[in-house]
Amino acid sequence: MRKFLAAGAVVAAALSTTAGTAQAESNPSCGSVTQIGATAYVKNGSTTVASVKQFKGCGKNYSYVYVWDQWISSHGRDFTLRTYVQTPPNLTHGYKTGARGQRELWSGGADTLDQCTRAHGEVDGSSYFLFAKTSERC
């Protein structure tokens, strides 16, 4: 019985440390995508605001931004998301802007699989402008 209780406590602790992290939903333009590269984090000081990820699928690259629960609970939905795929020298592909307060946003598909790319995500509030980029993938 103790082993089961200890295992349950470990699982509960693991789940509590991931609460609010970005869990990507299905891409509305391409149901079969794979994350490429590491996740980047939009920060306000030491507080994580959102996650930015890059995906590939259906012959295209996509960027994705997701605002964390903790940020919304303490700051509300007074923000706009923007995201796109970036290629050198700072060219944008698949640029999209979300509706005010929209929690997650996918870029349009970018025909950039043969290029070096990174995902760019922005959280633009009435009193702040925050962004992050993933590392470049070639």
C-alpha cells in the first residue's frame, strides 16, 4: 500500500510541475505535425508567459504560440498573439495575428522546409510587448 501511495505522490508532483505548460493541439491546417527543435519561452522577468514551438508537417513549417494558465489568471486576456516562421535574414512566412485574448495561435504554413528556420511568437498587451524565438533549425 505504501508503494502505491508513494507512486501516487510522485505522479501528482510531476503533474503539478507541468501545470500550465503548453500542450500543442492539432494544427488546424495539417493534422500530422512534428515538433522540431526546442521550445522557447516568452518571459516577463522570471515569469513564463507563453511557449513558442516550431513544427513541420504536410510539406511545410509552422510556428505556434500558447499562453500559460498562470499568466492569464494573473493578467487576464488583454493581449494579442502574433506568430510566424522566420528565415535569414529576418524574413517572415505564414504571419498570423490572433483575436484579442486568443490563447493559442498557429502560423500559416510556410514553404521553408529546405531553409533554415525558427518560430517567432509574440504576446502584445496594452502595457507590455513580449516575444521569444526558437533556435534556428537547418
